[in-house]
Amino acid sequence: MPTLHLLSTPGDRDIRWVIDACKPYLQDKDEPTVAFLPQASLNVNHWMEYTTRSFEKLARVELIDTERMDLPKMESIIRKAQVAYISGGNTFLLNHRLHISGLMPYLRKKAQSGLPVVGFSAGAILCGPNILTSKDMNSVETDHFDGLNVSPFNFLAHYDADVYGQSALHDDWLSDYHSFHDNPVIMLSDGAYVKVEGKKTTLVRGEAWVLRKDEEKKKVDEGEAIVP
């Protein structure tokens, strides 16, 4: 049963919301471990020191480096971890690295079977059937677009509701997405937090909208279960 904590942003100038989401899976464990997947960042080591310090006294952070580790090593880290934390950056780069390294099938299997996943921005978008609703540039020229498929929804992070016309712009190209795909899209404003427990998807905090094919977007209320 998938267990997901999906955020548009990780915290208020920090990663406190990521920490809060991870904490229940780490407390009272003998050797609590977080599998850290920062593959959306060009330099995967850039946030390692900060992330380790943020999780200090709560858990050990184990870095997944898809360019320097072999597949058995990466699988071993994920197998021992209580939670997988997938940070933000470029969604296409993240997906490309996971596919090229061969890690994607194993990560997908673990997430689908219940390994808790905490992801923000690119890490949240990855959890849908595909990543085609990312606003990032495909500068890596990947041809891998399928996501972890642990949610029936696609996701859009950093949704600017009614700010300088950005909302209308995003709505237009999301409607284009529905010319080719039928599944609904959840648009997360900064600060929004969606929790997925099996087949139940709930907006825990913040502002979010859902866009279904051939329908107007609908604002989601905090605490509301979002039905595909």
C-alpha cells in the first residue's frame, strides 16, 4: 500500500515539513535511516551536509548517488531505510538518472509495496503515472517520462494561483495534457501538502486544485479526500 507525503515546498526556508513527514517512521527505531535521493539536483552532494544536519538526532541520512554507486549498493540502502526522501530540482533530470542507473524499477516496487516516500517539488511530481506535468525544462533530453506510478494523479508543483496570469497559462497547457491523457492533475501551491495512504489521497495543508479532463479546475479544501 503506497504511503506518500507530497509537498510543493520542503519548509519555510528550511526542510521542516520534510522532517515532520519523516519523523513518525523514524522514531523509536534502533537504527533509523533515511534514503536520500537528490537526483533532481545537478550536484547530488550539494545538499548532503545540510540534510544530514537537519536530520541530526533523528536518523542517519544515506545518500543515493546514481552516477557513482552500483545498483546493488543503491538497492541495499533503500532496502534498509525506513523512508525514502526525494528532493526537488529538475524533474526530467531526476527521472533520467533513476532510469539510466537501473534503480527506477526497484524504487517503484518498494514504493508501491509501502516504503514511505517523502518528496517535494520534483520528488512529488515523480510519484504520478508520468512526469509530463512538470514545469521544468527537459535540458537533459531524456526520453524517460514514466513516473513511480504510486498515485493515479499527475502533479504540478509551485502552482501560482491567479498571480500575474500564471494560473491561466498553466491551466491552458494542463488542458493540453488532457488531450492525450485521461488522469486528473493535482496542482499544489507553495506550502501545500498532500498525503496518500493506499487509494486515499488527502490535502493535509495549504492550497491545491484538481483538474479533471473536460472539467473546470476545482479547489480542494483542507482535509478533503481527493477522488480520481
